[in-house]
Amino acid sequence: MFSRVIAIFLMATTAPSAAIDRAVERASNGEMTAIFNANQTARQDPNIDGALEAAPPARRFETTLRPVKCAAIAGADMLLSRSNLRWIVVGEMHGTRETPEIFGDLACLASSSHPVTVAVEQTTVDQAAIDDFIGSSGDAAATSRFLTSRLWTQPMKDGRSSEAYFHLFQRLRALRAAGQITSVVAFQPLYNPGPAGFKAGDYENALASSLVSRAGQNARVLVLVGNMHAMRTAPAWAKSAYLPMAGYLPAETSISLDARWNGGSYWACPSDTSCGPQTAASSGPTPARGIILDGPGRPYDGALNLGVRVTASPPQPQAATGRVLKP
């Protein structure tokens, strides 16, 4: 059932510590509440009626690979050379400048020999706007259209509508133009809770199902998602245990990496009415930039270390230059 996929779910935490665990818990609980309320608002929007149950598929672009210079990531070559690896899940704490940047580097490396598909944790109703921009020349007109879409103008700005995320879309568009990306897929469903109300486990299952069904067949897929969804095991703070999205992927053909940094700031929404810069304390020395693997039984299979302190990335303004980026 699962296609040949490399999935990258962006969610970044720092080195393990009680302070960081509390920061992740606050951000994750706030995100789930915000997701639920934003989804309910979207379901009441007459402009997107009819797109809730049958979202349009992502556009598939014709590709002819051109050489592109990629920034090195220690350990990436070893990981990407594993022929049986279909999914790479990278978890991010939304709202940093640095995590989308290293994700772009990994996307570049992963697509250097074979075109890939990228899947992002954006609502499926934003697919048409994403397709339009990714398939464009990246000029001022295309940029203006993209920045007036719901993705950037919705009230809740939790880090997935940040300046850094917009710059990532610009880089993905450039990689598509270089023949390295076949599609950019929005896979966050507009979850419709049952009579019992919102349940995190049901949402994680819906998120995984949407990813698998929309990612397509016979392609490597890089997926951006929040760090909670990239866990293999139930979050320690969950009042009722549930399986996160990455836990539904087959262990023998997938890997889950936690994007780790050592202190700094990130943009988050502790609640659905409050968003802004948050801080995380440092914890010991900063690991060097690269990919390392953890032992078995951990929430993640390993880490994508950023090698830096991070800085909060604020929401992307609706006005931006149409400067065309190179890969």
C-alpha cells in the first residue's frame, strides 16, 4: 500500500531536557487545539465548500534533472543510499528560520539523482495555490498570487505561514525548475471529528492516511510536519495514549528524525488565540550539523542536528519581492 517514499516531517526539538519536554508539550497541545478550531472555521468557509472530502490531487510536473549544488549534511549520503528506505520523517517545532533551511538542503540532496515528491503539512484546500506557485517562474505576479492565498492570510499563524516557510516554497519552486521535484503535496486534512469531539488519535490516523493516499506511487517523498506527528510512540504527556502519524508508517522502510537544536527562539501558538516568539533554554554543548541515529525504542529513530541555536521566524508579510531564487 505504501509507495516508495522519503517523507520529511518538520518538527524540531532541542537536546532532551525537562524544560524542552515542557516546551514541546505546550506547543503541541496548543497546536492541536488551534488545528481543530482552524479546521472548523475552514469547514464553514463557503469559498472552499466541496473541497473537504475530495481535495484535488497535487499537480505532477515533468522533470529533466539538471545539476544543482547542494549544501552538505553529514550522514545524509549514508541514509539516502539505503535502497529500501521509503519514508524519512523529520520532526520540527514549527516557527524557526533554520529548520526549513536545512530541510531544503536535505530535499536538494535527496533529489540529486532521482526526482522526488515533497509533502507539506498544509491543508489540502491550499493545493491549487501551491501548484500554481511551484509551477510558475517565481516572478512578482506569481508571488503576489501565492501570498494572497488562504495559506498566508488565515488568522492562525503558527509557524507554517512564516517567512522561513515562504522561503522554503521559493526553494522548492527552484528545485522543481531544475527538474528535481515532481510535486509538492499538501496533505493536512480538514479533520471532521465525530460526535465524541476531537480525538488526537483519530486526527493522527487521518493525517497518515491523507499523506499515503496523496503522496503518489513510485516516488521518494519528503514531508514537512510538526514534531509531535513524527514520533513513533505515544507522547509521554498524552492523557490517553495514541499513535502519532509516523507510527503508522512501516518500520522497515521508514525512519523518523527529530530536527534538534540547542536553545534559541521559535514562533508558536500556545493557544488558538495567542501566537508569538517562544524561548527554549540551551542544554549542554551543541551537536555538529548532521544526521545521527538513536537506539531502539525511542520516540524518534534519530536526529537531524541543525548545529546552531535557532531564531523565531515571524509570519510572512503579504507583500514580498518576486526575486527568483536559484536552487
